[in-house]
Amino acid sequence: MVCYSQPQGGVGPHIDQYDVFIVQGQGRRRWRVGPKGDYQDANLETGLKQITGFDAIIDVELAPGDILYIPPGFPHEGDTLEPSLSYSIGYRSPKARELLSSYADQVIVDEAGDNHFHWPAMPAQPDAPAALDPQHLAQMDEMMMALMQDETRKKRWVGEFLSQARHELDLLSPDPQWQPDSLKAAMQNGLCLEKLSGLRAFYHVDQSEIIFMLGESFDLPEGCESLTPELCNQRFIDWEMLGEAAENSLFWPMLTLWVNRGYWYPLDEAPE
């Protein structure tokens, strides 16, 4: 996020639950950071967790080029000393409830867990039929954990979940669309592909035959697994990097699909 502010400008004391780096651009700002703790909510409808105030443990003035790191949960406040540009870089990780909710959605989509609670050994409770025994909870825990321990489903879900874009990407589809043969010929003649900025591509180190991009999973053709780290970790792909995959006829329709979707786009030659 880029923030422009005038003297006395700022959003007030607040807390972020993720790592933040403040990079000072033009101008100067004074930053105060307080210790972790319980703070009174300011009850302002701003979308921020704003608080009434704190005692600073860091009080520093940032000049152009200075960087301030603020860990999760530490209250902070910026005060503008002169017309200023600040660059806020937040490293947001998923919340536990986001993960649980997303995985539950995946279980529903997969139509998994469609079985009723069944405990033939459950004892009768004639004297206290309304009492919930710890064993009841233990049996239900076991039933739910069986879904959580499905490693195949969980690995595919986490790859698709983490590869989802968190902001709108500048996806441009080429016109006319590439065909597998023409893309292969162009790359043989020196065409290089650059990955779209912001595209998330992941893989499991023990399951490199699957690539996850933009919330989807793609099963690579057999024999192309060695290319997975290059596709996911590198920004540029050229003919030499394709290796054995270049001679696999099943690989080119998949790569062409990605190029036509705008996940990779052509450059005339690989950068130095």
C-alpha cells in the first residue's frame, strides 16, 4: 500500500495482525510503536483495529530510504511531519478460521464425510439421558479428524488455497490464441516466456507432478515432473530450461493453455 499524507495526517493508533515493513519515500514521518498487550478498542468504523493509545517503546523519525519493521500485534502510529509518501508492505498469512472454513468447503465440494455418527458401543444412560459424556466428544473428534487426516485431499486443497490471487491480476489473453505447434516452434527459435507478476505457482516437494496456480491444480504429463521447480520458482522460461518436457507432446497443450490465459507471456528473448 502507498500512502500519501500531509502534516498532522495519519490513521491513529492501531494494530495489525501481520508483519509490516514501513518504507519511507518522500518526506518525513514520526513512528511510535508500543508493546504487545490488551488495549482499549477505539470503536471506529474504519476496518482497522484502532485503539485509544499506548506507551511507546520505539519513537523514531523516518527519512527517505529508512525502513521500520513492525511485528504482528504491536500497536503503532504514524505522524506526518511534512508532505510524505510511505510504502507499507504487509506479509499477510492465513488465519486459522480461514483455513478451517476453506477446508470445510473443500470437503463439501468433494462430497466427503457424508456419513452419520455411528458408535455401536455407546452405553445407555437411563439415569441421565441428557448428559454429554467426554467419550461422546472423543468419538466425534475421531470422526472429524478422519477427514482432516486425508493427506491426498489436504495436499490438493492447500495448494489450491495458497495459490489463489489476493488481488486482481493483469491477465491479458493473446489475440490470436497460440496453438501448441506454433508455440513450440517459436520457443525453439528463441522465444522466452515471462511469468505474470503476482501469479502464485506452488508445488509439493514430494508430489512435483502437480502444479497449483490461481486456485487450480494441474497434473503434469508423466515425465515432465523435473520441470515443476523451474515453472514455479523461476520468472523466465526458455527452450533450454524445458529439458525433456520439450519433447513431450502432452506438455505443449498445457503450456499453451497457460500462455493463452495470460499466466505467462512471450518475450522476444530471455533477459541477461
